Amino acid sequence: MTKTSCLIRIFLRSLSIQSSFNFWRMQNIGFAFAVIPLIKSAGMDAAQASELLKRHLQLFNTHPYLTGPTLGAVVKMEEEAKDGRLVSDLKVTLMGPYAAMGDTFFWGAWRPFAAIGAVVLMMESVSWAPLIFLFLYNPLHFYVRVQGFVEGYRRGMRGIDFIGRLNLPGLAGKIRWITVMLLGILTMLLFHSSGNAYAVVPELLRGFLFLGVILLCFMMITRGISVMKILYGTVAIFLLVSV
């Protein structure tokens, strides 16, 4: 097994880290399952493999989308035959902060944002709105999974810098503002569901129009444009359209 194929297998296995979730040691079985390809790739004997699995069957619980940096760093340290206690300490150190950041951003901000965006499309009678939700929600978390794993493996313990650069807590607050704007749009659609200026626009074009607005707002936020300016601008535009 080549190193590249081993890393791909480890990453793919990490996608199912929640599948064996338990109330005793949380995601430990999923994490141990992910690192199994390393046993053959590193040429470990039975004793070494036993120690590896025993080490990674200890308590582990973090946000599933942020397992990548930790897993990548762990794989790198195991390949370099680092002290097992250092590997365990790294996992314990990172799992708490990553859980908090992941829950705040993905569960508390990004998922509601994508869901409300899809509901707005459904209010516009866009039948493929559920697919829009999937296309909007999934690419970001998959990017964080993949790039986090790559950065963790390349840089070891310094792989945490990748998560730091994302500034997930700060971004979460801004996305919540966008979600509020989408709720405002949804409210206007409820009150102006008939007779408005854009009711005659074809369904497919309406879908792209609203998806474009959602993505444009997100891009403006990430480029540092004031949330309040976007808020007032969005409200003004939709008030004019709803007349």
C-alpha cells in the first residue's frame, strides 16, 4: 500500500467517525477504525498494532467536521513513532476547542443559514430547493474536512493554524446576520406571495436569482463589508421589489 492510498483510506474512513458513537467513549471506535490502514502501511507488528488501537480507543469526542486536523496530525506523529503519550495529549487538547467551534459555526450558523435559504426558494415554488440546500451546505464542510486533514498531516501539530485562519467563531456571528436577513425576505414573501414584480419570472430563473443573492451576501461578508450595510441594502431592495 502506497502512502497516498493509505492517507486516502484513512480520510474516507474518518467520514464515518460518528457511525459507532457511544455514550462511554463517544467517537473512539470511529477514530480507531480510521487509523487502521496505518498498521499495514507502517509495517507494524502485532504488539505495535495492539498499542496503536488501544491508544485510539480512549475517549475522543469533537465536532465530526473538525476531526481532519487532529487525525492528520495523529497519523503524522504515529508514522514518526512519536511517544504515544504525546499523541494522546494532542487529541485531548484539541477535541474540546474544536467541538465548541464546530458546534457554534456548523450547527449554530451555517446549517440554519442554508436551511432558511432553501425555505425561501421553496416559498418561490422552486421544486428543487432541497437540492440547493445540499449544494449550499455540503461543499464548505467537505472542504474543511479535506483541507484540515491535509494541513494536519503536512504540518503536524501546527495543522491547527488552518482552523485558526478560518476564524469560525467570528464568521458564525456574521452568518447569523445573513440568516436574519433571509428570514426577513421569507416574511416578505409570505405577505407578497401574489402580485409582486418577480412572480412572473420563470421558476428556474427565480431559483438562480435567490441563490445568487444568498451567495453574494456571503461573499460580501467574507470580504469585510459591513453587515449593517448589507442588511439595509437588502431590505431596501426587497421593499422596492415587493411594491
